[in-house]
Amino acid sequence: MNNYVGKPLDRVDGRLKVTGAAKYAAEFDAPKMSHAVLVLSTIAKGAITAMDTSEAEKQPGVIAVITPDNMPKVAAAQRPLFDKAIHYSGQSIAVVVAETLEEATRAADLVHVTYAEEKPAVEMEPVIDQAYQRGQPNKRGDFDAGLAGATHKVDHIYRTPIEHHNPMEPHATVAVWNGDMLTAYDSTQGVSGSAQSLARRFGIGADKVRVIDPFVGGGFGCKGQSWPHSSIAAMAAQVVNRPVKLALTRRQMFTSNGHRPPTRQAVILGAGDDGKLTAHQHYAINHTSRQDEFVEGTSRLATSMYSCANVNQGQKLLRLDVPGPTYARAPGESTGSFSIETAMDELAAELGVDPIELRLRNYAEKDEASNRPYSSKSLKECYRLGAEKFGWSKRNPKVGSMTEGRYLVGYGMASATYPANFWPTSAKAVMTADGKVQVQCGTQDLGTGTYTILGQIAADAVGVKPDMVRVEIGDSWLPNAPGSGGSNSATSAGSAVMLASQALKKQVVELYAATESSPLSGHADEDVEARDGKLTSKKDPTKSVEYAEVMKKLGKTSLEGEATARPGAERGGGPGEHYTMQGFGAQFCEVHVDPDLRMVRVARWVGAFGLGKVLNEKTLVSQLKGGVVWGIGMGLLEETIPDATHGRFVNCSLADYHVPVSADVCSIDIILVPEEDKFVSPIGAKGAGEIGITGAAAAIGNAIYHATGKRVRDLPITLNKIL
Ligand code: MOS
């Protein structure tokens, strides 16, 4: 066995990316390419009464102007592509196809639309009474009795705003029809899901659609489902009978592919003098659109994050005239951890107990929601190692007591958590005559390092050097894999690639052992060690042979191993012991607050995480840092502002929607807490894409409280809130 897994190897695609050689969806071309530009509604509610396309159609280069009046009927029973009824501002209502992007952009501006406008509702508070229950509220024990017995209480409303994902690569689809066969180069978190969605939309077999996306410039959830622009590109390509390229602008991205919905969270904690929780309530409301029901599972955490016998938990939705919200990095946990981890800090202050100590007193040894043990949980170690590295013991608990120069200094911490998802995934590993290995899996690399880790996993399992492995992903015709969401890909695709690679090695060994006068005659797979391209007998280490030599002897041009990794009964799917599988971590931050201007700088960060087996230390740490960076944005900067009068989002650009830039990001220290998990998945790793943002905004708010005595319960914590 090699041991490349875990090593901080550089990204195999790093060079392609910095030289511009990595091809993203919008960069694919085809003969006779045409360019499509969407026309979006400028009102949020009402109906189109007239569309005048005559001026647009006369513009140079214009090939087609497709509107609700002339669009072809497509098979889908889903939402219509274009609708004369307007459900939100920024809804796609027409598309212009032209020879060039510039010509299409110009003509799209000249589609004149007349509306019958109604007054939209885009803010939650004025209509909060219209929120409706979604699913059954959860009750455990007797919350009222638990609260009555509490000597200390925290009871507040917490709020998080609309946020947008803003991946570097905007959404884009290049649609190419060849007869009844559609090839789509589509920026997506799931090539299979995108292909299935297009097949449904056009009423064609899934085998008639191929979605290709070798590189994804970030997704964070907004590329986790198929959005209308992809089908619009494919429909337009049918209409003009040419390939169509449709790339969204940054501005269009604010209404065309979802957002994190705002939340309003009513949290109550009750505790005795010993700090032990006696009651925990979490009722959350998030907005959704008129057409979809998207639940941001904000309150879910209340049922299991801390030990408590008496819990009330529920979710409500509120329909508004807004685009449909969607998954955004750690949906549920990112927003829910803000309120719970802030409330715990408030309870600690109220009790005069150290925030870590309070969490330890309420440590959940098992998952109290399902009454199952955790397959592994290293949260105590995360607290301990994080606190040590951060220097938590130097924290003077007295608010406003710590300074550096003229700045007020605050130390804050919070717990982090995210489920360890693992979904069925298939993969293939092929050895060619030269002893090289090609790995195939229909997963995709969002920029997280999937190519790199899959190569490391195959290298170890087959027993070759990583540069002998070529990884092929990002194509819906490859062995089936789930979308890259819920932090599942490293675990799921990693397990499938490991099993397929093991199957390949076994096959090669067995075939070779059976050849005439084979030096490995009588050897089974487990009797043979494979390392750096060489097979060696464990019984007699003098006997060894190169893979390339074996292939030559076997006279094969290629051999194949195939496998499907499937979650087993331990996830609750059958008889036997069932576990909850979840990653945990602890976030620590130091803020500096200007005593006069109240500007906040995050000065230092330590995050400690227990995530099972480390597949690549460098890409893992990088993902966790990325999560913290968005956490800094969530805590201090990010907010999409709806305009109550016209129902538009008003800050639809990166100039107006503030994301953390390098100057906002401090040194981030990530500690990977050693953790072994025999149950979580064959590869033993838990995903890391989302956990890094969880708890981060609360840690910042808690540090700001420690520095200033101001408790802010609605994000982002902009300076006006702590003046
Ligand atoms: Mo994640 S928000 O499931 O891409």
C-alpha cells in the first residue's frame, strides 16, 4: 500500500487553472455558435400586458427574440420557461439570440415590456403573521415545565439576511443539439442532475442528454439544482437550430439561481444554576417564493446540538414576491448556528460561566433527537486543542477589559457542526497496457480538490504513484454519482473510487497469479502488496513485478475495476446498530474594535475540526478556510437588500454586495483533530465543504460582545449596530 492519501499534495489542476487552460462551461465552443441574453422582468408582481419586440428584432445580428408568445411548447410539466405572470423582479421573460454577445445584449435592452403592476411584498416583518407551519413541530419532554424550573433564561429573536453565493464563475450553459441528442456544457454542482432535469424538460430519454462540466468555478449551493437558464439555452438552440451560449451576468445571478433566504429565529434557553439546559426552544421562519417551498432547516440543530430533555422546535415558511431561495453553504446549520451559538454565549455571560465550560456542561454524548450514538464525535478535543492554540485562557471574561493600542479586543468562540453525508456512487478504474490508471466517476470538482484527492485515493488503492493516475469527472455519461452538495463528494466519490481501484488491483493480481509460471502463483489479492507501480509478494518479498510488465504478460490493453459505494445499515437503513454521522468543530476568533468609529476587524482565527480521515491536508484546510472566510462575510458584511416599494434587490453587484476581500481576512489557523470513524463511509472521511462557515458568524458576534458589551442579534454586524 502506498500512503499518498492524507498528504498535502498540490492540486493536480492548479497549473491548468492559473494558466487559463482549465475550460469552464462558457468557454466551450461549437461551429456556428450563437449567443443568448436573457430579458428579466423589472417589476416584482403583476403581469405582462404587452411585449414589443419589433425594435429588438431589427437590430444587426439578431437571429431570434423568443417570448412567452412565440416560444415552442416544451414537454415539461414544470414551471413554464417564460410566464406572463410575474412572480418576482428579475424573472426571465424573454431571450434574445444573436451572432455576438454584444448584439444580443443590445437587442435585449430594446425589448419593450408593458406591465400591470401590483404592490409586491418582499420583506418578512410586515407580513410575518402570514407564515405557515411546514412539517410537524418537534417536541421532546416538557418545554414549559423545563422553562418554569430554569433559574436563568435567554429569550430573543435572531435574524439573518438574504445572502447570495457569488461564485467566481457565473452560471452558463452552452447547448448543442445533434438531431434529438443534446450536449450541454453547463456550470453545475451535479452533471447527472442537470442531465436528468434537461431530459425531463424536453421529454427525451436521459440517454439523449450529455452534460459536460470539467471545471466549476465554485457553487456553494447555487449550482445545486438546475435553473431555468439552462433549459432556456437548450430551447433557444432548438429554435435557432444552432448551438447557443448563454452566460448570466453577475447582476442576473442575483435573481436567476437562488439565494440564502432570510431567517427569523425565536430562541429560548432555560438553565439551572449549574448551567445545565432545562429547556430549549427554536422556532424559525424563512421566506420562500410564491412558487416554491424552500425550507432553510435553521431550527433542526436545536434537537441535537446540546443535551437537553425539553425541546420545542419548528419551521415556518413565509411566501413573498421573491425569487426561489436555495441551498447556500451549510443550509440550516449556518443560519441556525448563529442563533444557538449566540444564545449560548448570552447564557454563559448571564451565568458567569466560561463559554467553553457551559458547552461542556451541556455536551451531547449521543444524538438526543434520534437517540443514536455518534459514529464519531471529537468536539471535546476540538474545544481543547482550539482553545490551546488560540490562547483562550488569556481571555479576561470582563467585557471591554482587553485592549491593544487604542483598540478594544474581544475573544469569541462557537461550536461548528455539519452532517457527514454519503450517497450511493459508482466509479470505474481502468489500467492500460503501460500500467497507468484512469479513474472515471460522474462527480465534479467545484474547485475543492476532487481531482486531486480521487487521484491520491486511486494511487493508494491500486498501488501506483499519483502521476500514474488520470482522473476523469464532470461528465454525466461517466459512472453515476450524486451532485456535489451537502459536503458529500469527497466521502461518496472517494469511497467509490477506492472500491473500484481495489477491485482493479484484485483483478490484475488474480489474473497474473493464474498465468503460467507466474512468480505470484498461488497468491491471493491480500498476499500481494502494491506500491509505486510494483506488485510484491508478502510471502516472499524477493518476488516482485511491475504493473506494466504484468499487463504485457497478460497481453491486455486494458483491465477494469468497477464498484458502487453504498451506505450500509449503520446509517439506519436496516437491522443492526445505527449511528448519527456528523462532523464537529470549534471556532475561535479575536476582533479589534475601534472605540470611536466602531469598525470591526477580525484579527485572528483558529478553527479546530474533527472530520474523520484526512484525504489531502492542503485541500481540506483550504476548504475549511474558505468556509471561515464566508463566515466573516456572513458575520460582518453580506446582505442582499430588498426594496419594499418595487420589490427589487437593490445591491446586485460585487461593488454593492460586500464579500470579504483579502484585507478583511486575517490569518486563519486550521487544526485537524485526529479522528477515526469506522462507520461513516468506506473511505472513512467526512465532508468539509460546509462546516467551516458554521458557528463562524456567532464567534464574531460573541467576540464583539466581549470587546464592546453590545449584543447584536441580526446579521450582518455592521458598525451602525454597535455604535
Ligand atoms: Mo451545499 S449548500 O449543499 O452546495
